[in-house]
Amino acid sequence: MRQANVPTVADGQQRSHSQEWQSAFIREWYRLAEGCADLEQTADAALELYTAHAARNPQEVAREEWGTPA
């Protein structure tokens, strides 16, 4: 399985709730896609979904969007 090139943040940098949520969504989407997801499209989807689901678990949102029961 190919490893995803999901962006990381350098040590010591603060990340916003939005960044943390989107990163968790992207990681779960990559897992579901077995490493074959388009990073730009996935990041765009994460940004859009965050506005509607910020209070929810990003992994659950990713599974629902993927079509997998949460």
C-alpha cells in the first residue's frame, strides 16, 4: 500500500480546530481509499465539510461521505 503524503506541521506550531479537524478527515479518507486519494480534492472536501460538521468527529464524517457506516 502506498503511503499518503499528508501535510504535517512542524513541532511547536499551534494548529487550529479547523486544521486539526481537516487533517483527521484527510487521514481517514486516505485510509478508506487505501492511499489512492487525490490530496487537493480531499482537502477541498474537508474544508467544505468542516463548515457544516465542525462539531462532529471528522473520522465519522469521512466514513459517512465514503459510504461506510460510522
